[in-house]
Amino acid sequence: MKKPIILVNYKTYETSYGKRGLELAKTLERVSIDTSTEIIIAVPATMITRISQEVSIPVYAQHVDGLPEGAHTGAVLPEHIKDAGARGSLLNHSERRVRLDEMDDALKRMKKLGLESVVCVDRYELVVPMGLLYPTAILIEPPELIGSGVSVSKAKPEVITNAVKEIRKVEGVYLIAGAGISSGEDVFISIKLGSDGIGVASAVMKAKDPKKVVESFVLEALKAIDQK
Ligand SMILES: O=C[C@H](O)COP(=O)(O)O
């Protein structure tokens, strides 16, 4: 992972799959190349292979199960996403919670497979406990702001500042902030407050011009990093 971290979670929006999902990935790859910044995309499991074969930016799954290989119908295992071409996965997103034991099992297998991991938490008090499982990054998102267009940066900046204080207790784990991020200013504030990057979904997945949106995010992120 390279700073600033711009993580776009496709979720299951109508632009998350098929030709539109692939075209969006190519657009985000273009922005990544033009601005020399890394943009990570978390895509539906069925799109991992199709997209990872077409773009050079990191493609993540949105979830993995920490279950063993065997009789677990419908599970998505770390081995599956690795084989599909994923670089990593989100874990424990507020829309897809994971039991702590399964998260620990998943993370251990992901590390063995060389997969990156972004563990989601909904409060700063969990940054250290989850950080001590040593994922690649922690993504903090107040669930009540997700999809609202009201950003954590503006509505709850203390969530970011408290999480930044906490992540400093866990060496080598990045902190990403998300929920309601919808403008370059939201990105600038988040990174100025100390996050290593942002997580975003609706502002990009529902945008008429996602290229313009993400370009503004990247430019503000780079400006914030320069001013740190
Ligand atoms: O993973 C992304 C978060 O759930 C934020 O979603 P949002 O940007 O639509 O608020």
C-alpha cells in the first residue's frame, strides 16, 4: 500500500459489475497512472478475475470467510480470491460483519498467501484490538454516516483524530477513514487529521463523472500530505 490510500468500495451498486464495473476500473486505473497514486478497488467476488486481468491497480475482494476448505457452501475463502487474482480483501465491513475468531483465521491465511487486508471498525476503541491482529490497514467508518453524503471528516472529525492516536500504538498498520466522503475537501480534512487515506463508495459508484470525482480526491489527498 502506498500513501495516500484511496480505496473505492464497489459494494453492489449497479455500476459495480459487468461492462460498467470493468469500465469504471479502467477509469480509476487511468487516474492512478496520471497522478502516480495508488487507487485500490474492492469489487464483487464475481468480478475479481475479469477486472484483475484488465487493470494494474490493486483489486480487492469485499469480504472473505475464515473457514477451512471443505463443506462450506457459498463461502469465499482467502485461497479463492488469491486464485481469482485479488491483491487483498476488506474484512468485517459494517455491511458484512465477521466473527472475531473467523477474522483471525482469515488474516492468518491471507498473510500466508501474501494477500493485503483492510479490517473495518466502527469506533476508535476497536482500532488497537483489531490492529493487534496486524492487518495491512484499519478502515474506520461510523456506520450511521455511510452512504449519507455527510462525511466523517466534517461531521465527526474526532473519530479520525482519536483513531489516529490509537493506530500509533500499533506499529506498521495504516489507518484509512471513510463514511460519507463526497468531496475533495472531505479527503483533505481526513488526511490533514492524520489518516493515511480514505475509503469511499457512493460518491464514486453513483457519480455521473467518477473520473472527475476521484481526480479531485487524489489532488486534495496529495495537497494534504504535502502540508503535513
Ligand atoms: O466502504 C465504504 C464505506 O462503506 C463508505 O461508503 P460511502 O462512501 O458510500 O459513505
